[in-house]
Amino acid sequence: MVEKIVEVGILFDFYGKLLSPRQLSVIELFYIHDLSLVEIGEELNITRQAVYDTLKRSEKKLYEYEENLGLVYEFKKNSSAIESIIKISKRLSTDLKDKKNIEKENLLIEIERIENTGREILKNSREVGN
């Protein structure tokens, strides 16, 4: 259940504004404010069943948006690529500070990895915008 809460929370962050006002409210009250279906019904002046139906439709919509747009997937992919750049940079920085014998060839290979990863991030971000 915790996994689903996190997953829907992330989808909500990316696609929540695409939901109807009622769907937005129900998702927010259930997942963010941790209200029960009855409490949400009282808050919105609708039945528990209406809250449940709206919640399920809203969740389905969020998953459909991700399936069609893939923004969360691209975000995670880019985050991973950025983490890779940071690791390579830290390793190079440590080696240089420790004055380890870094061969020019190895240094150039690592720099090329950073450049290629950066290019991949840019390519991914352009694809998402199209």
C-alpha cells in the first residue's frame, strides 16, 4: 500500500492539474491529507460511494496520463543520468585532489562519458517537449 501511495503521489505531482476539480480534491484529501472516504464525503458533501468511484477514476486517469505522456519515466531516467554524471565527476575530482596518477587517456574517456550522458539528457528533454 505504501508503494501505491508514493506512486500515486508522484503521478499527482506531475498530472494532478489535469484532473477535474473534484478528482483533484478527492486525490489530495485521500493521499496527501490522509482522510478516510467517509471524511472526504463529509468534506465534499457527497456519498462514500461517490468518493470511492471518483478516487478510482482519478487514479486510473493519472496512470493513463503517464502511459500516454511518460513524464515520470523520463524524469526518473534523466535523474539517473544526472546521478551518473555526479558520480563520474566526484571520482575524477577525488583522483585529481589525491594527485593519483591519472592517465590522460582515462581522463578523456571519463570526460566523454559525462558529455554523452549530458547529450542523452538533452535529447530526452527535447523528446518530451515534442
